[in-house]
Amino acid sequence: MTPAVTAAVLLAAVTHASWNAIAHRVTDKLVGFTLIAGGGLLIGLAMAPFTAPPARAAWPFLLSSAAIHIVYYALLMTSFRLGDFGQAYPIARGTAPLVVTVLAAVFAHEVPDGRAAAGIALSCAGLTGVALWGLRGRRPDWAAIGAALATGLSIAAYTVVDGLGVRASGSSLGYFAWLMALHGAVISAYAAWHWRGDTVALLRPFAALGLLGAVLSVTAYALVLWAQTRAELAPIAALRESSVIVGAAIGAVFFKERFGVPRLAAAGLLVLGIGLMLHAG
């Protein structure tokens, strides 16, 4: 985890939380996610002619990741529809790092040393704290929690698949361009079929907001894919999920959701965990 990799992943965390907040702000979740995925499709198609195509060995990972991303979008839409942003986002993002740690050890043979493992565990404790604070004083909505947990599992799955795929591709930009184009095309096609002749009318009022979300989404994942070619998957996943703290702040400022002392404590744990990961090895 060099300073350049760390800076890239932290920037990805900020841009990721921002596009998720934009998606949550659009009342019709399918509209929001269609604009973001469609914008990703346009950006991917624009990039593809100017990047080296992924190596043949990367295509099974690329196709699998596109399918997992489609499932992820569907689950994330469900999470945002059922739960508050400040609840759904931390649970979804906080589930992923520990699962990535296990999957990376099994499939990428990346076993973190003691300090890195402690950093990942502390970071996950902080993320869990943010999620639990989102549940305070209310009966748990198990449907919303279940959707957010399933979203987290899909995040872990595509993180590991893309980590292996981008390393096999020979071109992180080429892999990224085709990934955006593939899953963006499927989501856009589904939305056009679902809405029939009303597609343009439904998308137009949110077009500018949705395209801003697309740029932020593309930026966030391009940075993560680049980082995955230069560092192990589990620390990147844990560091990336510092977006949960950003998301909590966005929820407090824009959605009038309380931040509170427990979230500050959770943020402190996350920072300590990041520090351990940066000094591991």
C-alpha cells in the first residue's frame, strides 16, 4: 500500500460515496441507476478504441464481473428503496472487506500478515459501528438489512473477480472500458424495455444529476482497478470502504440523518485500521 495507491483508493472512496448519494437522491431508483450505468456505457465505449483490449485470459473474469455488477445494481436499488441511505450504505459496504479477505486468501493466495489483518479487522469494526448506529432506536427492518447484506456479498464477489481479471488483462484501462460497456449496455437495455416509449421522458428530468453520478462512478472504479494491480485485494477493499464515513457525513448534511458521537468513534477505529494496513508488511 504505497502512498500513491492509498491516495487513489481514498479518492475512490469519496467519489463512490458521492455517486451512491446521487443514486439515493433520485426517487425512482431505476431511473437513477440507468443514468449512471448508461453514462458508464458511453464512457466505456468512448475509451475502448484508445485502450489495449483485455487479454484472452481476462475475458471469463470480465464477463463474470459484468453479470455480478448487474446483480449488485439490482440489490443496491432494493437496499436504497427499503432502507435509509445512512443505514443501507454502511451495511452494504461494511460487509465486503472481511469477505474479500477470505476470498482473496482462497483464490488469489493473498494471506494478510498480522498487522494487516488487525488493520482490516479494526476497519470492519468501525464500519460495523456506523451500520449499527444507523439502526439505533428502531425495530430492525430485516428486509432492508437482508438486501444490504446481500449487496455487500455481491461487492465482495466482484472485487475479487475484478482483482484477478484486471491482473490477467494486461491493460487496466482496457478491462475497465469493456466492463463499463458490458454491464451498462444490459442495464440500459432492460430499462428501455421496461419503460417502452416513456424512457426519454422519465430520464430527462434527472439527466444532469445522473450523468454526474456516472462520471463519479467511473472515476471511483477506475481508481480501484488500477490500485488492484499494485497491492493486495483485502487492504484495498477495507481502505475503499472508508467511503462509509463519507456516506455517513453526506447522509447527515444532505438527508438530515444524525451523525453522532458513535459514528465519530467508528471513524476513529477506521483511521486506526487504515494506519495499521499502511504500515503492514
